[in-house]
Amino acid sequence: MADVAGFDRRDFPLREAHVAQFEGFVFVSIADRPEPFEEAFAPLLGRFARWNLGALRTVRTIAYELACNWKLVFQNYSECYSLSAGSPTARGAFAVGQRSQRFERRTVSGRYSELRPGTSLTCSGTSARPPLGGLTGAELERAYYYTIFPSLLLSLHPDYVMVHYVMPLAADRTRIACAWLFDPATAAALGFDPADVVDFWDLTNRQDWRINELTHAGVGSRAYVPGPYANAEGLLAAFDWHYLRTMSA
């Protein structure tokens, strides 16, 4: 472009990316004037400190490609009543009669569910691994699930963390990379094997993905008519409202 009259390379710069680091994760925005990370994700600050996320080690990652829209993945992740029919492998570890407690703040929403005493979400239903970071008390019998808009699902367990990175490919296709994180000392110990966790969630993931694909096919039907959300679907409604606000901003 050196011989083009009036061209100034400063008028056509590389696109600037705004980057923030948080608990070992990198958040990127290409908005011209993004809301500061500390404001947009204020509910996250300090919330996961006891798990010491930034020090954990990723030991396995499995990628999946789904025939569904990415928003259905977020919605399926935000409720747990489908365990009884769609994901039976995960059902037995949760305490009977315990209601999930919800948390929702714009870009972040989540819940925790209480586990049966002495159980863990693994193939055997138990775990001999030491707890992560500074977890004590009730946190040793809880599983926390957070959606971080627009592309991260975070599952916090007493002895491991699971992360889903959600990547839309098309209106009807989504790629998900699922990673399992453990304490570095635990992962380096002789005989360490994450298969009891990875195999459990790989099966559960595939059961959930099937639900998502069937749901996508259903909402694509000419006969589909949206209905109201139930009381148990507060996080799904919160996701919808935040998505609509984001798209209309």
C-alpha cells in the first residue's frame, strides 16, 4: 500500500484484544470498550480461592462435537432434574431430598448440590484423594456448578475440578473441550490414575449431549411452542435474560 495516495497504516491497525487473567484462566474481549473485567465478573472475585484453581494441573482433555446450538448446552448444565432420566450415572451420589441452592449475577450463575456423605462423583462413587486447597467442612460434601457467560462451564468438586470450554461452530453445531484438573502433588503421586473421574464424566457428558441434540431437534420442529419455565429452572431463565440483554446492548 506504499504507493496508494492517502493511505495511512494507522487507520488500519491490527485488532486490539483486551485480556484479563483470573485463577489460571485467560479471558479475552475484542469489544472496542469492554466493561472492565473486575466489574463484569465481580461475582467471581474471590469466590473460588479455596480451590486454588490457578495452581491445578490439567491431566486429561476430551473434545466433543454436538449437533445442537451452544445455548442449549448452557441451559442443560444449569439444571439437575434431568439426572433422573437423562444422566442416571450421576444420580446416585446426590443426597435425597436436597434442593440445589442457586447463585445468579449477570455474567455468572451457579448452584451447589449436596453429595451423600462419603461419596464422590467417580465410577466407584468414592475417592481417596485429598481435598483441594483449603476446602473444609460442608464444602467436602458439595459439588458446585457455575456457568460463566459466554463460553465456560466450571464444575468444582472436593478433590478435582472439571472445565467445559464451549465453542459455537454454527447454529446447529457446538464443540466442547472438557478438561479435568487435579492438585499437582496428587497428579504426581505414584499410581495416580484419573480414569475413575474421567470415565464417569465422559459417560455422563455423552448422556447430556444426547439430551441437548434431542432438544435441538425438538425446538426446530414446526410444532414446537415455547412454554413457561418452572420454579426449578430459575438459572435457565436468568441465562435467557442475560443473553437477551447482551444481544440488545
